Amino acid sequence: MKQFQNAIIAVVALVAFIVGMAFYNAKTEKHYSQQTYVYQPARPLPEFSLINQVGEEFDHEDLKGKWSFVFLGYLSCPDICPMTMAKFSRLIPELNKIPDVQSQVLFVSVDPKRDNQQKIKQYVEYFHKDVIGLRAEHKDLFPFVRNLGLMYSVPGKDEVDGYFVDHSASVILTNPEGQIAAIFKPEIKLNQVPTVDTSLVLQDFITLVE
């Protein structure tokens, strides 16, 4: 009889533990918008080498110690790129208000043929002085973009001007260890340019770093 009672007590204790853990997890679980996917665990990002707008090398070490928002674009882009640049230019002051969190915004050109260092410098500084503009030749650029989980498509060798570059409109977030922490996907709406909603980006970023 005593063994039976002990078994009942053990079962009740186990059920109480499971219920308690479920309640705790429900209370502590972080919730994000449908446009945000957080990688659990964060994905490693292989070594890379790009050039910033002042001609200096930008590599994996430059991601360390900061949260980095990374998006693709090119200077001749008529819609997605300037709209995303404008949105993040307005977002930077809000990011800077988050206590004890350092962040940076990285614009990566996916048009190696036309976007040289000086043009990129003029472009990013037009939007915001703190945006970091980056470029590389296709052989270095393509693996970096692929490792981010993004894509771009360069035109044929005969195309020298007046062409468009297809590229991902999502924004990648890397953590202070230089790992891929999240992806912010663009909103797809009828008759609207697909860009990320930076109000949701800010909201989900604050949830992530809290």
C-alpha cells in the first residue's frame, strides 16, 4: 500500500513539474512577427572579405561586438534599394536608443560592374553617415551572399549599362559573435514594392536582445 502511495505521489509530482515547465515556457517564450525568423541556434557565417566605402577591408572581425543589419542593393536600383536605405536611415536613431546594445547597418552592393567604392560612398552618405557601404568582385561577393542565405543575379558579360540586378529583399541580422541570428522578410502586398517593415524589425529586434 505504501509503495502504491509513493507511486501516486511521484506521478503527481511529475505532472506538476510538467505543468509548471509548460507555464514557465509560455511566460518566457519570445514571440516575433510573421516577417521575422530567428535562427535557434544562430548559424555560423564563414570568413569573408569585402571593401567598405573608404577603401578599407571589412571582414568577419568587423561584425564582432555589434548587431549588424545586412541588406543587398545596387546604386541603379529604382525602388527596393532606395526605399530600404531610407527606412533604415530613419531606423538608426531608434536603434541607437536601445540601452547597452551596439548595432550597425550594412549596405552590400551586388553590382560589381558599375558600383565602385567612390560611388558607394556618395550613395550611402546621401542617406545616412553611419551606413556602411560594402562591395567586392563577384568571386568574393557571391559566396558571401550565398552564405547569408540570400541571392543575386548578375547580367551577362555583354551587358555594361542600363540593366537591372535581381536580388533578395530580405535583411539579415548577425549577432555580436558574427553569427546569423535572424532574417527579416519583406512584406508582399499587391501593387507595392516588397520591402521590410522597419517598425516590425525594431519591435522584433528589441524582443530578441532583451
